[in-house]
Amino acid sequence: MTPGDARMATKVPAPYKRRWAALVVLVGSMLLLAIDGTVLYLAVPSLTADLAPSSTQILWIGDIYALALAGLLVTTGTLADRLGRKRVLLAGTAAFGAASALAAFAPNAEMLIAARLLLGVAGATIMPSTLSIIRNMFPEQGERTRAIAIWSAASAGGMALGPLVGGLLLEHFWWGSVFLINVPVVLVFLVAGAVLLPESRNPRPGRFDLISAAMSMAAVVPLVYAVKHTIGTGVDLRSVLATVVGVTAGVLFVRRQRRLKTPLIDVELFADKAFSGAVLANFVAIFALMGVLFFFSQYLQLVRGLRPLAAGLVELPTTVASILAVAVVGLLVARLGTGRAVGVGLLLAALGLVLVAAAENTGDVLWLAAALLPLGLGIGVAMTLTTDAVISAVPSERAGAASAISEMAFELGGALGIALLGSTVTLVYRASLDLPADLSGATRTAVEDSLATAVNTARDSGVVEAAREAFTTAMQVTSVVAAAITVIAALIAWRTIPSGRKSGTTTTPIEE
């Protein structure tokens, strides 16, 4: 780094004495976002009774948050590199608190969807900044891997911890409390972040391309919408147009990035099989976990009849296992190498999904809780190693852009997991329903719409039981489908990501 570049870079306290304290703030921010992604799951039955959303609106409430994140991560990651990662992180955290308050008091489903959209926009400014700050605070690779393992545990564990937090709140308060709890937490993080976090940015960011930013959103959002719409209502003109718009925007985006001197995404990175394999493995791990967990919470309450807190406790093993990944990831890499360790992690997750499918037909919820242990551990290992591989592939000054790629895989995987696996649940549920021939048209429509609607509207206990059996079948089929997809990703990771042992090389940090 030249003296001129050093003056342009914001100072970081040497010799990073507060990096572990700062990591606590970053992990806390990530934990907040991860919990918010799933805390709503247990609230779906109560908000359904209060706001009366349709099955389509329930899906949008669930995945509009992740969809907004995925569409904006590339842009916000690049902006963080330019404007300062700490500055963007704190601004996004403040906006996240304001959007949480709006969601808590939403009077109808449409307003809740809009508030979840704003939460996603705010969250998109937080996620890339957390990883890029870690990339700059921990230049030594071994130490950085440990830091990312802790960060990944917060990501995967937070998703599983969300239902428990939601259960605790819903035992005593209304469904809006799962959002309102964010406000005091945000205030604490704003103060701690201002004191502990170092500022960093790319000293030579180049020109920011607004056209590329618009193209990235135009590629992601229509494609996810097309998937949701096609599975929900079939192929029609709307889904075809959305697909054409998304694919066209994606092709134009890639072509433009190849021509730009300072692209939003260095698409040439994807020519590296190891990089592409890491991104794919990250994507599939979250795809499977989010897609299953979204409806698993409804299964525990509406089929098993558990109260929100009890349902959250059943899902707690996923969090515990994700934390255990911090302890075993180093051993796995030393014994197997990175690529094989990622493959083993994904195979373990696939085994957990198969066990979940089997346990959903048993009478004891303890078997369900036990089945979540290999799922959480496998996802934790895969996320840690794939995230480290992605952000280590670029110089530290481009950490925000690389982090955005990792986070986009994370959020797009979550959004598509809910959309595709969630829609699979809906399709199998409707196909498995065995309803009386003399059931009235209005009741039949309500039961076919969703299990939550069936439980809240159907008067006949036999009809409700038929709906519960159909939903259980749908959950089992979806879990097995997710397991098969995860096995394929494990094989790809095994073949594409190098399995050589990690070195202890360092990268040049931003100078003081």
C-alpha cells in the first residue's frame, strides 16, 4: 500500500487489540438478522388468525425479507467498500430498528409485507459489512477462519434460535412482539458499534455504476417471483414475462461486468471451480435449512399441537449443533481438507433431513429434536468453510463485494428455499387432502388454501385431522427432496473445492 493509499484508508487501531470485542458486536448484528429471518415462523398461526392473510401472502411475509436482501446485497456491499463499512453498518442498523417498529404494529397483511420488505432493505446494508469488517480485522487466515466459524454459528444458529425467541415472546405477548424486541437490541448495538468497530474502506473504489446496480436487482427479483408464481398457480403470461426479464437482465449484467474496469461483481471469479463450488454449497445449505424450517414450525404447532415456546425448544438442537461446528471445523479441515469437509458437512445435513422426514410420523417429539442435531452441525460446518473460501478469494479492499456474493448466496438460497420447498409443501398438501364429498365449497376452499386456515375455520374435527395428515405427508416429501438436493451439492463441493490443508498466510490489512 502506498503512502497516498494509506492516507485515504480509515485507520484501524493497531495491533487489532479490540478485534475480538468488535467481533462480538458483528456476531450480535448477524444474530439479530438471522433470528429476524425465522422468528416470525412460530407467529404465523397467530398472525393468520389476526390478519387473515391468504396462503400466498403467508409465503410473501416469509420470504420478502430474504428476497429484498438478495436483490440489494451486491449494491450495498460495493457501497460499503466505498463509503466505509462501519458507517454503512451503523446506518443500516438504525434503519432496521425503525422498520421493526413498523412491522410490529402492522394493521393488515399488506402492511406487514411492506414492513418486511423495508427490513430486508435495511438488513442488506448490514450483512456484507459484517463479513468485510471481519476480513479486514483478521488478516491471518487461521484466526480469520475461527472468527468466521463464530460468525457462521450466529447465522445458522440464529435461524434456528428464532423460533425459540418467538416462542418465548408469543407465550406472553401478541405476534408483533417478535419485531418490537429488535428496537432495544438495535440501540445497544448502535452504541457498542460506534465505540468498538474500526472503519475501513477500499482506498481506490473506482466509479460506482448505477446501471449495474439496477441490473442486479432486475435479475434476482423477477426470477424468484417467477418461481413462486409458477409453482403456486401454474405457468402463465406473468410467470413467463418475469422469467424473460430476469434472465435477460442477468445476461446483460454479466456482459456489463466483464467490460467495466471496476465491476460490482468480478464475474471472472466464477470461472474458478473452487470459488463457484463454495458459493453453490453455501446456497444449497441455506436453501435446505430455511425451506424446511419455515414450515417445520407450523407443523409443530398445528399438527403436533405444541405451544409456541415448546415448539421453539424442539428446534433448539439446531442452534446447539451449529455452535458445535465452531469446535469441530478445524479438526475436519486438518483431517479431510476443505472440499471434503464441506462435502461431509452437507452429507450430514442431508442425513438430518431424512431423519426429520422419518421422525415426523413418530409419536415422540424427542426423535424430531434429535434429528435436528446432524442437520444443524452439517449446515454449520458447510457455511463456515464456504464463507471463508469466498471472502478469502479477493484482496481485503474488495472484501465488501466478495462478502456480498457470499451473502447473496445465503439470502437467495433462503428465499428460494422458502419459495420452492414451501410451494412443494403446498402442492403435496393439496394433492394429499382426502376431504368429504359433501363438504361445502367455502370450507373446502379454506382447507385447501393452507393448514393454518383449515385449523382456524373448519368446524369438523375429521376435516381438520385430514388436513393435518396431508400436511405431515407434505413435510416428509419436502424434507426428502431437500435431502436429495443437499447430497448433490455435497458431491459437487467434494469434486470442485480443493482439499489441501489451509496455510497460515496472511493478507495485508488496512494500515493504521
